[in-house]
Amino acid sequence: MKTISILALLIFLASCTSSRIDRKINDSSWDTLADETYLRWGESRLSSAGKDHKVIGCYKGETKEVLNQYKKDYLTKEKTQYYWLHIGNCYFVKEAWSKAEFFYQMALEETKSEVEKSIALNNLGLIHFKYEQWEKGRELLKQSMAIAPKFKVPRFNLSQLYLQFGFYDKAIETLNDPLFKSGHDIDVFFSLANAHFFKGDIATAEKYFKEIPSDYFKREDIAATYALYLIKKGDVKGAKAIMDDRSRSGVPEIVAISGKIEKMITEKMKQE
């Protein structure tokens, strides 16, 4: 089963609304978290995954149908691997946090599998972030990492918490773990660019921004940070072009930030 990732936002400012940003990654070679999360999978990737688990339907918007099937499977649940976890994931995707939390707790109580416990702990940690219970969420992520130290997603999620509160060195240290060295990942590179940029290390931030394929700069969280970077470099016209070409997310926190950046760009262009 796959772990759910909260994924990077502009220094994690919109953690409670992260699902409103289109984070679909079509090129699996840029998705090193793919084996642990379906949240960045588009329709074609989900369809190609086959029907190994009914839970894939929840990621395709078929939540009601999948949950009804799990209800029918209740009497044989002992034979269904990750039964409670799958139901929790369906509710998580639906953003029904309290129901998801209940079923993750059931998974913790019912399973003897360390893998399943680790996934449930990770996902419970994310729910506590939704409630802004940051320290409790952090503790759950650390428990998840202790049980399954080879899982990438709990470690990635912990890095996002550090970014949220400005612990940039801790975020960088977490993301420089050897687990992330096996491939390329949009959100890992973006998070490292974020951390170095807000820390004031512009040169290293530039290195990571250059690694990200140009298509992903349309994502509003990436566009906003990159525009700030370009402004810092003195490329105001480039910053305007990036902001003009962005895909608007509808996330209030990021919309507000984008508005401030656009005003900043306007003021600087008047001064030129």
C-alpha cells in the first residue's frame, strides 16, 4: 500500500489546503516518491497501475463506490491486506479528516505489520497537521520513521514541517538523506530550493531551480518562490513572465502571496 504525502508548498504555507494544487507528475522519472504515494499520479498513471487494490478508485474520484465495496468485504477483512488503512486513505482523499483518523487508528489497533503501522502513523501525522497540532504530528512522523526507516514519505513530510517554521538547516539535512539520492523528484528539488533561498543561499537555490523541468514552473507555489528568486537576482521581467504564466491554484494563502508578489513586480517595473 502507498503512503500519503502532503507534498511541498511555498514554505508549506497552505498545509491545510494542499490538495487544491495540481501536483500531478506525468513523468515517473521525476517522481521518486511514486512507490509510496498515489497523490501525484494523474489519470493515465492511475489507470496503468492496474486493479491490484480497489483503493486506486478513491484516487480517481470513485470514493463512494470503493467504500461500498469495502463494507461488503467486512466479514472477510482478515484476508484483505491493509483493509482499515485502505478505508482511511479513501476518507483522506475525500478530506473527511475525522473519519480517516478513526480508520487509521483501527489499522494501528488491528495490525501486527510494522509496515502498515508506519503508514498509519505517517497519515495520522498529516491529519494532526491539518488540525495545526504541529508537535503531535511531528512525533507521529518520527514514530513512522523509526518503524520503517527506509520509507521516504514520512521523512519528506518532516522536512515540510521544518520549512513551515523556518528551520531551513533541519529541512536541508532531512532532504539530503541518502534515501533521496536514488533519483529526481520535483518536490524534493523545490523544497531544497526553498530552504536554501529563504536561508539566503541564492547560489545553491539556483542549482536546484535549474534542475526542475520548465513545465512545473506553472505550478503556483513553485512560480511564486521562483519569481521571488528572480526578483532577488534583478530579473523583474522574468519574474513577471513566470507569474503571468502560472496556473492559479485557488488556495487562499498562495493567492494572497501571489498578489503581493505581483504588486512588488509592478512597483519595481515602475522604478526601472
